[in-house]
Amino acid sequence: MPIDLQSQSGVIWAYRFDEEGRPSLIPRETLPDLAPGEGFVWLHLDLVHTRAQSWIAEQALPDTAQEVFLSQETHQRLDHSAQLAWGVSHDLIRSIGEKSDTVGALRWIVADRFLLTGRREALHSIRMTAEALNRGEPAESPSALFEQIIEYIIDDLTDSVVRLIDETDSVEDQILLDRLHDGPQRVGAIRRIAVRQHRQLSGLHVLFRRFAETQSGRSAPDAVRATAARLLQRIDTLHHDVQSVQDRARLLQDEIAARSANRTNRQLYVLSILTALFLPATFITGLFGINVKGLPWVEADAGAFYVTLACVAAALLTLVLLRRRGVIGS
């Protein structure tokens, strides 16, 4: 059973930053105040912990911010008042020792003197930020620290997009060389990943563009607006790259479908030619198979040879006629 005060309150960790932005861990026996005497604080909470939910409810935060922070909502969003901003962002869930491909929800509240973050699953960007602080990297303000967290989210997306582009290039090369046997499966996987990334980036794009460029964001804190403008530039570039991968994946699917249709047409063409060549021979063998009098070569010793010769001659005649009509290329 945890016995320190922060663990009992659902606080995963708490950092205090001095006036120059240098971080230091707050002792586990101390529950920090959201209004420190100097600098600012970052508290990261486990929202599964019932005491963490109670602690948030006791703070002097807007009701809307508390509702979003404690809700089960997973859609990305960003709201604000004149003093602070809050919202939900998507991040990769961190499994034991490494990040996974599953997306989780990061909840946050940014003010002048504090940054509150909360999660229900371990998240990759939060862990990366904590490791950077443990190395002594400074953060000038809560908005700068929040920007650093979002930067790690964007970095993860960038790495994933680069891997997706490399996979798309590999599939494209194999398709052009006509050596890809599992093309539909690989292109389908590319499209699924690209669609998921496009949705995540679209959510971030809409949120930060709202603050950076629209009328509704003008009443937001200036630091949040500046952060949104910087992040929007990276998101726009990455959003374009993901859209390019989606377009290429669609073209590759069309290319695979066209090549598959061409192979089918070639096979049907060969089958049709063989059917046409053997049709006269089939007719002759069927004709000589009827049990009536008057059939030629019935009594001849070389009758079977003559019938075979007639079948071959009919097939050759059919071949000549098909070549003259252009059905078979010369």
C-alpha cells in the first residue's frame, strides 16, 4: 500500500520549476499547491484513482475544465477562458518498456502558474517529457512545457509517417516490378494506418488552427495562442505528408486492381484461343462418334489417322483465319 501523500492523492509525479525554468521533483510527502510562491508546477495525475478525482474537484478550477478533465470523453478538444486553457489530446499508450500503436487520451489544463495533466493509461509523450526533465532540461513556462509534450506527440507521429512512407515506397517498387504477391494486404495495412494518423492530425489541426487563426481564440491566453501557432506549422506539414501517403495508397490499390484485371484478361484470352482452336476438332470427333452409316473411313485401315489429320487441319485452318482477322497477333 502506498503511504506517501502524493500516491494517496493519485499524483504520479509533481515537478516544481524555479524562475529560470529549472525543474526539480517535489518530495512525495508533499502535495504541491497550484499557486506556488515562485515559478510554476507540473502535476501529472492518475485519473483512475478516485482520490485524484476528488482532489481535482476541490481545486478552484472552472466547472467546464473540471468536467473535461475528469470525463471519459476521448475526442480531441481544446477550450479556454481568459486565464487558462484545457482539453484532450491523443497520445500513444506506452506498454512495458516501449510504446504501442494504441492511442490513449491525455487530459490537460494550462495556466500561468501550473500545468495539470491526467491519464488513465501510461502515455509515451508524458514519459519522454519526464525523462527530459530528469536530465535537467528547463521549461520556461507551463505553456512551454505543454508545447514540449505536444512536440513529443508530433515526433511519434513523424516517425510513424516516415516508416509509412518507406513501406509505401517498398510496395510501389515491388508492384512496378510485378513481384508483389501480397500487395492488397500490404496496401490495405498502409491505408488503415494512414487513416488513423490522418484522424489524429486532423483533430490537432482543427484545435490549434482555431486558436491561432480564428476569432474564437483571441480571448485565449497569449502564451497558449503563441504555442498553438508554432505547433500548427509542424502539424500542417505532417498533415500534408499523411494525405500524400493516403493518395499514393489509393493509386497503388488502383494499380494492383488494373494489373490483376490485365492478368485475368490475358488468361481469358489464352483460354478463348485454345477453345477456338479445339472447337473444330471437337466437332469432328463428335461427328465421327455417331452410330450411323455413311461416315467416311469407317472401313479404312488408316481411318483413325485420317480423322486425326482432319482435326489438325481444322485447327490450323482456324488459326489462319484468326490471324487474318487480327484476333491473334502476328
